[in-house]
Amino acid sequence: MRSLFSVLFVALSFTAAVRASDAPADAHAADRAQIQRVVDGFKAAIIAKDGKAVRGMFLPGGSWLMAMDKAGLAKVRAKHPEAKQLVPGSYEEFAGFVGSAPKPIEEVFSNVRIQTDGIVGTVYFDYRFEVEGKATNHGAETWQLVHTDEGWKISAMLYSAIMDDNG
């Protein structure tokens, strides 16, 4: 009887191992690659000053929030005492800024991390925003995305803003 259990255990273990090897190594690699294309497209649209392309990457009605660092907030409040640490905005405002920027602009990303289950996803990265090659602010940025019939769309953006001396 004991040897029957041993044989059955080995057979079941082998079957489970075969099934596990049949499963895709990374079920959401294609989704992460698609989200990476959104990230790359976002960066390219900023450099190209293509506000329409930026606008098309967002889900209408999404949220946008900037959280300013204390030192930067103090500098801003020296000129504008009513300034707030948390500043709501919109992708529409940003797209308008991108499309009308009089000088070269770029957002440089590093340490990009993407997670998804194929339906929703997050992107988290460090960024540096540059005007004419000089950093104006930097910080951490996170996006929430959703997979729609038209592809991946950004539904929410939250970022910290640490002001640089060049800004």
C-alpha cells in the first residue's frame, strides 16, 4: 500500500511539473510591453511638443495631482503666499502646455517599474523635467492605467515635485 502511494505521489508530482512548464513563463509580459510603449510614447510626445498625442493617452475624467516638496513650496510661497502643497491639475492642461511650449522640453525617466494583471496596471518611476536641457524639477511619478478597447490609457497621475535651482 505504501509503495502505491509513493508511485501515485511521483506520478502526480511529474504531472504537476509538466503542467507548470506548459504555463507561460510570464503571463503579462505582453501587457507590460504595451504599457512600456505608452511610457515611450509619452516621452516622445513631450519632446515633439505633440499635445494631441499626450491627450490621447489619457482616459477622459482621470485624475492629476502634484505634491510639492517643502523647500520648493517655501520658495513659491515667497512670491505667491496662497500656493498649496497639493496642486490638482489635468492632462488637458499638461497637453496644452506641451503643445505650446516655446522652448525644447523633455521628461527623463529612470527606474521604471510596471505591474499589471492585464486589466489594470501601474507605472512608477523617477523623473526629471527639463527645459532647454536644464532640470526644472524632479521627483517620483506614478500612473494608474486601464486596458480599454483602444489600448492602455492613463486614468490617474500623481507625482512629487522637487524644484531644481534651474527652474
